[in-house]
Amino acid sequence: MIPAYNEEKRLPASLDAVVAYLAQSPFSSAELIVVDDGSKDATAAVVEKYQKGHPCVKLLKNPGNRGKGYSVRHGMLEAKGDWVLFSDADLSSPIEELPKLLQAAEKAGAAVAIGSRALDRSLVAVHQSGFREASGRFFNFVMRPLTGLPFQDTQCGFKLYRADAAKAVFSRQILDGFSFDVEDLCIAKHCGYKTVEVPVLWSNVEGTKVSALAGLKSFSDLVKIRWFSMSGRYR
């Protein structure tokens, strides 16, 4: 599943890569869902054109621009597979990393596997700016004591959920912005689902949709998540 907002330029190459991989992998029967988050460009048209030759591709449209968290929730709740992966539209982590998550989850008996840039930084081929990397580390430094989650990198956009966990977690998700990753991992913990963090290949691709304001809001969202957890909103 790929959330997409104004991705008409990057999406064709990503769709080509995912479809080609699925065709020659054990996941050949998988569906590829793209959720258009009220894009102002031709994102939806790109997917609709692609659907004509690729029946595995499915397009979902949000009712306007609702945010990445809303988009991921929309797609994850509509997905039909036994396992559901969501990936950023730029494929910062290549789709070929999917077996790493699945194997790690099955070996650990986990229902959730999250890609991580922090566990083995030698796997980061192209780095973000120093400021963005430092901000990400600080975010996770603050996140851990506030939420009780042990993970080193919650914001890598490459996460795999077992179908039952996806339904339970995403149906409880409240936040629509960029902090949804942390919220969903907290919900998984409340629901008793084991999560494993897995080092993956990752390359920064220019064109981030995360503004400075959205980045700052992510910190205040951590306080909301803690309150939601303590007040029983995720039960």
C-alpha cells in the first residue's frame, strides 16, 4: 500500500518497480493499493492509466487532502492480504526489502515488523541533511520515555502488519498527521501484538512532504498519544 500526495512524477517509476517485483516473487497474487490524498496534480490519473494493464493495482481516493496518517489508515483497512505492507511513494526502502520484514516477523512470532534506519546505519545509502537526521534522532529520543516504546526508528515509512493486527490497530488510530506511526505502534502494544524492528536498506529521496511546522507538531502529538494511552482511548 502506497499513500500518495502530488506524486505524479515519482509514482510511475515506483509502480513499475513494485509490479515487476511482485510478478517474479512469492507475492505474485498480491494487490497494490495507492491512496490518493486529494492531490492537486495528476497522481490519480497516473494510477488510473496504470490500472489498465495491471489489474493488481487499486486506487483509493480520500475525501480531500486529509494527511498521511489518514491515507495509510484508509489503505490498510481496505487491504485484503494476509500481511499488509505500507511503503512511501518514493520507495526510500526498496520493495526488495519486504522479505526481511516478513521473515523477521515470522521468526519472532510478531504481528508487526517495522523497517529501521537506526539499527544499522551502514545500510543508509543516501543520507538526509544533518539537521533532518539529528531531528529524527531527537524525536525518537523524546518518543521512547513518553510512550514506553523501545524502538530506535519509528518514522521509517516501511512497515508490515499481519492482517488481524492491521484491522485492530488502524481501526483505533486517531491522528491523521505524520505521528500516526508512533500512535499505531502504541495501539499494537495495547492490543498485545508483538512488534519487531528490522534494519533495512534506505536512501533519502528529495521531495519530502514534511514541513517544519508538521515536524514540530509531531512532538506535541507525542503528548496526545501518551494521554490517549493513559485515558484508555485505544482499548
